Amino acid sequence: MILFALTIFVSAFLLFQVQPIISKAILPWFGGSAGVWNTCMLFFQAALLGGYTYAHWLQRLPALSQRRIHMRLLALSLLSLPILPSVAWKPHGGEEPIWRILRLLAPTTGLPYFLLSTTGPLLQAWYVRYTKTGIPWRLFALSNAASLAALLTYPVLVEPALSVPQQAWVWTGFYVVFLILAGLVRGNMRQLKHRWRRPRKRQRIPLRSRFVRYGLRWRLARRYCCWASPRT
């Protein structure tokens, strides 16, 4: 369980660290308005929802297909590194910034963020299937704790100590660590493939627990963006 827990913790921490990093990097390019933060928030929440949908769909496939598809996408995400936006995306006039910001974020952080968002629900489902245990509530709690830690440490530790390019490179380094951990999880599951099984009866997460899990992340990210938005 330690390997699963460490991978989930790192992924959740990176998931909520990248949002203020990339938003702060492009903020001066588009006038420093609150609309930049709101557009970034829209993109990240849409990618988060897409990641959860992908994780739900992937679990319907055979075990080998799940691992192959996911590991290939993880390898493909290396093409997005580092997560520094290209200066070619800087606006040159008074054009509408919203679509330009969305098109900037998609190739810069889209795939890494998407895959990070899938890690929690996907690895939790894999853990249940090969260990033949119940719903791993501790992994749920660990994921939420890592998200909270990321939002709290950025304004206190990361932002004062590192410039935006340094933040992006450090994040990139930890993302590579996450990819290594994901590869180790896959290797561990290959060794235990004889224990893999589809559950006879699908365990349903109570509706209240779903609201707590997803609602907490939404509120944390929203409050941070409100706090970090420039005051007028």
C-alpha cells in the first residue's frame, strides 16, 4: 500500500501546485486581471472532470488494456515538459484573451494535469481489485490531505522562495518522479496480475462521500483563486 499511497500523494500535491504556478506565469501577459485566474480555473476544473470521466471509463476495460493505455499516455505527457509557457503565446494586441489562454494551457499543462487528476481514483480502484479489500478510505483521505498541503505551502513556502521559472522546473522534476512511481506501480501490478480480479459486485461510494471528496477540492481551489486574485 505504501507505493500506492506515495504515488497518490505526489500526484494530488502536483495537481494543486501547478494551478497557481502556470496562472502566475501568464498573469502579466494578459494585464493581471481577475479574468485570467477565472479562465485558468475554468480550464483546470474542466480537465479535472475529464480526468475523473476517463478513470471511470478505463476501469471497464480488461486489466492489461488499462495499464497499457494509461502508461502510454503517461509517456506521451513527457512531450509537454517543462511546463513553461512559450513566449509565442503572448498577446500582440487587444484580442480576446479567454480563448488564447485556453489554447495556451492545453499544450502546456493539459495532458500532465489531466493524467494527475486520474491518478487518485484509478489507483484506488486498482488497489481494491488486486488486494481484494474494501474501499480504501485512507487513500481518499491522503489525496485530500495532499491537495490541501499543496494549496497551503505555495503562498507560504514556494512563492516567496522561488521565481516562476524555478517553480516550473521544480514542478517538472517532481512530475518525473511521479512518472517513475507510476511505472513502479505498474511493475508491481504485473507481478500480482494473478490476483487481479473484477469485483463480483461493484462497491458503490455513498453519495455523501462523493460530495465531500469532490466538493472539498473544488472549494479549496476556488478559495485559493479568490485569495490570490489581484485586488483593485
